[in-house]
Amino acid sequence: MKRFDGKTVIKRLRPDERKRILVISDIHGHLPYFEGILQKAGFRSDDILVIDGDFLEKGRHNLATLRRVMALAAGGNTHVICGNCDGWHLIFDMTPEEDDQMLAYIKYRGRGLLWEMCLENGIDPQGLEHFTPVKGLLRERYADEWSFLRSLPHAIETDKFIFAHAGMDPGLSLEENSVEVLEHTDALMEKGFSFDKWLIVGHWPVMLYGSDIVSANPVIDREHRIISIDGGCVLKDDGQLNCLVIPDANSEDFSFEAYDCFPVRKVKTPQKGVGRSYYIRWGDSTVQVLERGEEFSLCRHVRTGYTMRILTKYLFSDGEFTDCNDCTDYVLPLEAGDEVSVVESTSEGWFVKHKGISGWYYGELE
């Protein structure tokens, strides 16, 4: 089985021009965040909700999230796109050898949709030797769930918008784009593409587009007509779940809401920002540890030579050279009374978010 084989499925939609369109992507099985953003955005029955892929996997509430999404879709005003983390119905096209590879993945992850389905049926995935015999049980017990996943399109098109999980080749018609391009185009906004209609995507966490300042807010590129909304929910320690708000089917007056669960406190003493900073991030995170400390370690980013102090618990190994968790030394400019979400508390200061931007604060909090 090849994950991206198969014909591209496109759904055409003619939304009521009086209705808001809310777009959420990359929930990744985090049901509390999904419920939180729906509430914060004021989702109601006369809105149109587009779930732009990757509502499953990586988080710890996959089966519950799937059932919640199915219930919303049954109401008629929620439209769901298949992301690269959602096509679990394809397990029934796998060979026994591929089944064993999948079992190894399930055990390695220790979470996910198949893991939760097994547990719900009293099966400990870690105790399995082969996955093929279990597939028959899961096929029977979760027929409705498989049918729903199998029905999902790879993109939705309206008169003004295209919703695809990851990207699109503008040189081809929407139908001519492959499943792989629609579901798994990395770093779309770095490719220089422009589109006739607005293309709204998730998939690539928006903070990966920055090299110095870490922002989890949607990126709206009006010149190229691209909006990227993946706020790093589950994938990033300081991530958030974004909801793009389109006032109606013809509007370009975009806004957004964001949700995370971090405790909110007020800045007591103002702080000036620091001009020089860097963001060490996934895919380019190898560092050399120059001086290892109990709480912070002085490290040099191998590719750039940039030196910063990193929380020692963010280092992946005890070696001199190691990859590390996403981190930055950006110092946020803050005023007294500003509200910040506290991600990390340390003996030296606070790693916080302010209006979706992450950085350090070294003053007092109320």
C-alpha cells in the first residue's frame, strides 16, 4: 500500500453568503483544545465550519475527537478534509508485512487512533505480536468510523476559496493535483506560488516560517493569496489551535481566534525587547553543548554557530552534540498590565506567550 495512491477527491461547496466560515486545522486528537476554540470562536449552528485536515493522531483523544467531528459533520454545516494524519481506513489495503510495520509504529508512538481502538476493546497493543488478526475486529467494531474517514475529500472549493490540508500546485487544475501534493506539501509559503483563489492550508506549523521570532498566529499572504493556519497544537510545547474567521463567503476581511490552556497572568514590570534573537526549531535543531548546567546549558547551534542558553531538559541526549526541543532566546517587549500565557517557569524568568508570540520575560508577574 502506498499512502498517497488513489484518485483525488474534490468537494464543491456553495456556502450561504450570509454565514460565517470558520476554518480549523491540525487538531491532532486534542479534543480539549478543539472544544476550547469552538467556544472561543462562538461556533453556532448557522456558521459553516471547515476542518482542514489532521484532526487525528499525535494527541491523546483521537477516538473521541473523531466521534465529535463525525457528529458535527452529521449536522450538515461542518465539512471535513482528509489530512496526511487522517487516512487510517487505508490500513485495510495493507499487506501482512505492512501490518507488522504498522504495529511497530503503534508501539513506538504509544498513542493514536489504532492504539485507542485496541484499548477500547481490551487489547494491549504492546502485547501484540502481529496486527493482521486485529484488523478484522477493528473493521467490524468501527464500521461507521471507517466509512466516515473513507468519505473525506482531499480539498474543498468554493467560488472564492480552496481549502486543502497542505498545498496545491497552481500550474495544475485542482483535480490534477495529486493526493500527496494536497495532503503533504511542506513549507508551502516558501515556494513562491500564487493563486487565483484564496488557498487556505494547515499542515506546516506557522512558527517554522520564522527564524528569530516565534509566532503561532495564522500567516495571511495577500499578495500570493495564501493563508496558513497551523498553530502547532500538540506538536509544539507553546502551540495553540487557531480558528480563521471569514465573515462570509465573499469577504476578505479575515480575523482569527486562538486557544491554548496555559495559565494567564499580568505583567507587573515593563520590559524592553532585545534586538538579537534566534529560533532553533524542528528539522534544524542540532546543537553543541558548550557548558551543561542543571537548569540551563550554554549551547552552539551547529549550522549557524549561534550561541544561546537552553533549558537543559530540552536537550535530547547527554552527549556533546544533540538535537533539542524548539527554543528561542527572544526577549518580549512588554508593558505593565499586558496579559501573558506562562509556558515555562524557571529560576531566572518566564517563558511566555503574548498575542501568539513566544519569548522570555524577566520581570515580575501579578
